[in-house]
Amino acid sequence: MWSSDASNNLILSQSTGDVAATSICPIPDGGFYVSWLDSANGYSLYLQRLDVSGNALWEANGKLIYQRDIHSTIGYGLSIDSDGNAIVGIDSSIAALHAPGGRVLAFKISPAGELLWGSTGITLSQPDEDISVVLCCGTSDGGAAFIWGKLEQEDLIRITKLDSAGNQLWSTNVARDTPDAGLTPTNIVASDDGSVIYAFIQVINKMSGTYDSVFAQKLAAGDGANLWGGTPVTVVDSSAATAVTLPMGEVPTLISDGAGGAVFGYPLANNTTQRIFAQRVNPTGQTSYAPNGVLVSGNGADASAASFGLDPLSGRLYIAWNANSAGMSGVRAQCVDSTGALLWGEAGIALAAYEPLALMSPVAMLPVAGGVMAAWIQQPPQAAFLPQPLRVSMLDPGGAPVWQNPVVDLKSSATHTTDNAVGAVGTTGYGAFAWTSNDYTVRAQNINLDGTLGVAT
């Protein structure tokens, strides 16, 4: 059950080795799926279902979805389909090397914990591929789509879609093939009428990796045909001419707008500064803002590690980012309307004041009824390391705090770290977060719309 004590959060799993790569997904009944990888069991994948009150409904320490024996791991995907089943895309292992790769596997897990596509899943790729990442999404017609990249052939991305029974709808995997340019898929989301939108990074100069651009495409439900033309939509044009690039290691955010289009958020850097930008693409593939998007973080401090959240009803995009200036670190936030107007001023508003050498990490911007829940981790300098409180502030559409206590700690332990933190809003309206800790646990905590913790009364 959800805890009402920020110093004693709900423990979902206790391992004997590092746990990593947490993910959380709301379920139609008001609860959540939470997934993670456990290094003590070869970075195998575990999943837990929580009901609306935070009760764990499956095995203690989570349900083992896929057993592996590897020494490192790559990104996997967690989503749900239109019936509330969990959808998972993950790589298998190459046993001889004890390394990620081998095959791309798809799993479907019912709310009762049944593996609907079998205990070994459905194999989507050829054997012994060196997989770079696997991502997935449930689609509006009851199916599921999967996207992955291949390390040994960096100019190739593959995408496929399965129906609700696990039959492959696209007779061959749709391939995004660009010779002499490194490609990395970054996300795939459900769109209208069973279609999907995906985004990828393209290294324009593959040899030097100088310029990282971002592109997107929309695929038809039935046959995977390109709906935004033969050439993908350019979200970020990084080149010598534009003098900006997606910073190394940063991944753009892709959010479906709920109407057939998408919203993108990302940092861009030049030789001296780094800022946060946003772009919208309408259902026909036309960008709404200027090339490379609208600047949302202002012209002040360097900005990084942004979190984005979209309210599809109002069209408002909420953003939080880490702001750095002269050895000081803080968290700032911004709201952008559908026209690209900055509603909280050119520089946004402060969520956490600047502190010397502090490490501020935005976790999520979660639109809810009446505004947005902004969450971040506030950590002292690395020499101190702890504590790492997870903090939440509820803001109205104008950026003003809603709660009498403007900032609420939902995790306050001074002895446990707050790693791999993720957040989501449930169908009943409250927020839920999950993270891993240095004591090899996976932990979770809710926060209600009034700023209280625990089961709402």
C-alpha cells in the first residue's frame, strides 16, 4: 500500500545486486505497471502491478518476465495496449559473450500476470544481431509497435507492428536505411487510427560524430507506409550551417499530441551555450515553429536534463530543466502554448534556487487537473552525495504554486540514493514515482493532488 511517510517509501523489490532502468506506466484501473532490470539475475526483466491503493498484486520482488545472463544492458520498452495489458520490447543475450543483443523479443502480459505471447515471447529480429536499443508502444487499434537499431550496421533502423494476437501486420519489418549516417531510434508513440510516430537521431558526419540531427516519421496502421512523405520530417537540423547540434548523450523527447501530431523537446548546443527547445508537428507532418524549434529556456544559464509534459486538452507544454551558471545549479520551469508563446516569461520560473556545486535533476512534468506536478531530485555536491530528496511542486497554468506548502518531499531518506527515477499520472489523477536505491531496492511513492502522500481519504 502507498506509504504516507516520505522517509519510509513502498519497497517493490529487494535484490542482492544493482537494480536499474525503472519504468512506470499507468493502467486503466487506476494502478500502474512498474518494471526494472536486476543485475543480480543477469539484468533480467521484472514487472510488478500496483492497484490504485499501491498494493502489489503479483509475486514478491516482482514477476520475472525475461531471464538473461549478461554483464551490461541496453534500453528496453514498456507500454500498455488498449486492453490494459503490459507490452514489453527487450533484447535477448548472446550467450557466448554474456552481452546484450542476439534477438529482439516482444512480450504481452495481462493484468493477471499471464504471459499472453508465451514464456519466451515473440522473436522480431534475426538471430545474433547486435541490438542498440528496443522501444515499443501499444497502438489505438489493439496492436503494438516495436522499433530497434543495430550496432553492427548503424545506418539501419527496423520497425514492426503486431496485432493483438501477436501476428505481424507489416509483412516485412519497415527499415529506415541511410548509408554512411549513424542512426539511433529514440522513441515510438501511438497516434490516431492505429498509426505510430517514431523519432531517431542521425549523425550527419558519421566519422567524427560532429552533428546530431533529429528526424521523425509517421507510419500507417495497416502496412507501415510513410504518412509524412518519403523523406522524414526534420525536427532538428544540425550542421555547420546551423552551428548547433544535439549534445552527445542527450535524447529528444517525443510526445503524441492525441490528435495525430506530436510534440518534441530537446537541448541544442553550440560552441559556447546549451539551451532547451521545443517543436510541434501537425498530423500532416508540418512543423509549427521556426526551424529547430522555439527556445524555451531563455538566454541565461546553460540548460540540460529537461523533462517535458503535454496537456493535450489545452495544448500547453510544460518543461523543467537543470540550469547552471558560474558553478551554481538550480531547476527552472516553463510553459509553452500551442502557438509557441512562453507563458512563464522568457527565462521561466524557479523551482529550486541556485546552489553552489549542487546537482539538480528534473524527473518529470506531469500535467494534472488544475496544472502540472513538477518533480526533481535535489542533491548536494558530490562530496556530500546524500541526501537526495525527491521533491514535487504543484503549479497552476500561470506558474503559481497551488499547495500551501509549495514544495513537498515524497522521498526524504538521508541514507538511500534516488536513482533512475521516473513518474507518471494515474487514471484517477494522482502522481506516482518509482526509483532504485543504493541498498539494491526498487521503491515507489504516490502523491495526491492536494500534496499529501498515501491512499487518499
